[in-house]
Amino acid sequence: MADDARTPPVLRATSVTIGVPDVRAAAAFWSRLLGHRVTADEPPAPHDPPGAGWAQVAPPPGASGLTINLEHEVRYRVPVWPARDGEQVATQHLDLHVPDGDLDAAVAWALACGARLADHQPQADVRVLLAPDGHPFCLFV
């Protein structure tokens, strides 16, 4: 439908879903890091591993921001960043703005929450970190 003349529907991105090896551990990390609340926590099915299930981390009521959904990935492999031939590629990452500009304090907070600093840092005003499960994310000013 490349030449479709219809008016497109209004679409708005509200959340992102991330595949993780342990849903509750990931929800606890993102909740603490962002100061958001865990709004859903579905337990694993009877024959699933303890880390299975689904969870959601959302901004406080009335606040704007991205909702993060976390779903168990049965065959999860830790992504590498930057990408290397033959290894699991990170197919997405979150960019988190540091509005007060104190990148060092934001990095310190992320580390205290359980993240680790990536070995490669491509820019002076951005820090690449890795969530406890290995997903990369960026803090930027």
C-alpha cells in the first residue's frame, strides 16, 4: 500500500517489551533505577522456571514516561555491546535522559542499582551501562 491515500491512524508508543531470563529480578532493577512501580507481576506457569512469567514497570500515576514490560525469554542469551561477529546482538536498548545534567551522579546511581559500566564508551556526554541481565542502556545529557 505504498500509495495509500487514506489518513493514517493516530498511533502512540507507550511501552517497550524486553525479553529477560528472570522477570522479577529485571522488574526490581528497572523499578529501583527509574523510581517507577511494578504494576504487574504474573508468576511462572506450573512447569516453568522460577524466573518465568511477565512483569510491568510503569511511571507513577500522572507522570509521563515509558512503561517497561518484561517477559521471560526461554532461550535468553546475554547480548554483547558493542556487537561482535558470531555473538548475541543487542536488538534494542533504552536511552535514559539525565535532565539535571549530572551524568556522574546518574552513573553512580545506576551502579548502586546493580548495573555495570560497559567497557566501551563512545561519547563524552553518554554513558553505556549494562543491566544485571546484560541488556545495554544509555544515560545521556
